[in-house]
Amino acid sequence: MALLVQKFGGTSVGTVERIEAVADKVKAFRERGDDVVVVVSAMSGETNRLIGLAQAIMEEPTPREMDVLVSTGEQVTIALLSMALNKRGCEARSYTGAQVHIKTDSAHMKARILEIDENKMRADIEAGRVIVVAGFQGVDEQGNITTLGRGGSDTTAVALAAALKADECQIYTDVDGVYTTDPRVVDDARRMEKVTFEEMIEMASLGSKVLQIRAVEFAGKYDVPLRVLSSFEDGPGTLITTEDNDSMEQPLVSGIAFNRDEAKLTLLGVPDIPGIASKILRPISEDNIEVDMIVQNVGLDKKTDFTFTVHRNDYKRAKAILDRICEELGAQECVGDNDIAKVSIVGVGMRSHAGVATKMFDALSEEGINIQMISTSEIKISVVIDEKYLELAVRNLHSAFELEKAGNGPE
């Protein structure tokens, strides 16, 4: 018997028939003897529909009222799922974020959870009820409805699991686990049985869309075992947990992540003086543009070339700012490229094995793929390449590190 928090996303509850299927799944766990808390998203497409209604009234709707509006999507789902469970003789009770008192700060549309009062939920669990909670929402100190922003339902589920000290937080989605890379790019991509929090955080931040990075960070902080499962077919999924230090052989590389939404900007011939990086990047950050990779090369003539990457959606704004900075600093030229992509290999096994970067670079070189930028951390190596070579690079790296094999370790 275990206490499980199960989260079902918008696709999983997208129709009445799918809500009925979720009810069957939850009932099976109850009959097995498990206690279950369910977190649900709005039905697929519903949040976008509500946002569209708001924008038909106001081009930039008031954040407080947007939270009131979009939070209704989950309220529909919790009521329907509770009805479906009660119809099956499985007593259930629905709760909004405010009703279970998920207390947040007051940052509308991107609130952060401060605390959860789990007493009401514990009483229902002890009474044998299934609790169905609206994901993505909470309430601030003044009683205002708040929403948690992108990936909020995953975060709600992990936060409830942490508060209740659940045995596992299960994220049901339209894929059956975390893969070594995107199966749509590599045919023999393999579902991983287990991946560490560190690896999953890196993969989520580098472009893997299976889980939101915020939820994984939360789970890692509170040591909540996470499992990614399919809503539509049975299987063990992928367990995301702490690193197993007793493992005899850590895979050298666990997965390959990639991101097409990259753009690169370079300021050529910048004077090499203290504080120059700040002078270049401060106006970029003040315009709320996030910078990813940074490379600075200093030449013999005491001039530097300063290169950084941004999200492709921010490219035009960043380029306009950099053109102005170029003139102010007396730099030689500002150039940009929004036809690039980032490819990354991730694995905790890198900590204890040399030569991983060389193997990666050799694999790309064999296909004539030029590396424009390199960034590393303890368990990750990222490179920027021409976007046209992205899928070739991913397939070649997947093969080079033998990720199709379950025990891919160093020879």
C-alpha cells in the first residue's frame, strides 16, 4: 500500500471518454490498496480558448483577472473526474487550489508556492477518499486566485507529494517515459528505466519537453521520486530519482537534448577593457532577454570578439540593442545568425570519465559538422551548430555513444 500523487495533463483529460479512462485507472490503484491524490490540468485546448476570449476583450488583459479566468479550466476537470470516480463507487472529492490552501506569492500568472496546508487532504485520505485537486493554481495572502505559469500542474503535483510525503509522484502524459533522445529524430531512441534529477534538469533546460524544469527542481529539492508514465498504455515508465552512488556502472551519457529555438549574436572588435561584458549584456538583460551561452575571444591586438546566444524569438530585439551598443563602444561590427541549433549530451557518468568531449567532437567531425560554440558543465556538453545539421548530429551522437543499448558504459 502506497500514497501516490498522480498528475494527468490536458491531453489525458481532453474528452469525457478520456476522463472516464482516467477514472478507471485511478480506481484500479484504489482497489490495489493505494491511497491516491490526483492533480489534473484543464482539458486540452481549454486554456488557449479562455486566453482567446480575454484577448478579444483586451489586447493585454489584467494579470489578476487572467488568473481568475484561466483557473476555471481546471475547475471543470476536477468536477468531471470526481463525478466519474463517484459513479464507479470510488468516493472522491474535488478541490481548487484555494480550497486545499496552496498558498503562493502574489505574482499573477507566474506565482510561486510558499506553503501547503495538507491537513484537510490527510483527513480525506484517512476517510478513504480520492482527492482530486486543480493543478496550476493557488491563492495569495489576500485571497486572490493565482496561477503558477507554464508547467504549473506538474509543479502542483510535486508540491503536494512533498507536503504529503507521498511514496511517488506519477506524471501521466502522452509519452511512455523519458527517452535517450526524441524518437521522432532517432528511430532506435530508448526509453530509460531511471534518470537522475540532475540529468533530467539538464535535459529539461536544454529542450526536452517531457517535464517542466521547475517541477523537476522542486522534486529534487524535496527528494520526491518522480515517474513519467503514459496515460494511454500500461508500462513502467521512467523513474526520476537521486543518483545511485552504489551503481557499479553509470552510463557515460544518458541522453541527448537539442533545441532549435536558438540565435547567435557577435560583437566583433570590441575594446578589451574591464567591465566590457557588463556593458554589452546589461542592456540585453534590462530588456528582459535571457542569454544562454557566452564565448569571448581576446586577440593579440587587445580587441575581443564577444558572442552569445538568445532565444530565437528575442533575436530581432537583441540585434537592435547590440547594433546600438556596437556604435557606442566603437566596435568593428555586429553580426547575427538565427539559423543555428544547440545539441547537448547529458550524463552523470561524465564526472568520472575522461575523453567524452573528444568522442563527441570526433563524431561530429566525421559528418563534416562544424562546431561554432561550446559550453560545458560537470554532467553536460553543449555545442552550437548550423540548424540544417541538427538531426544528422543527434543521430550520429546517439550511435557514437551507443545509447540504443541499455548498458552503454565506457569500454
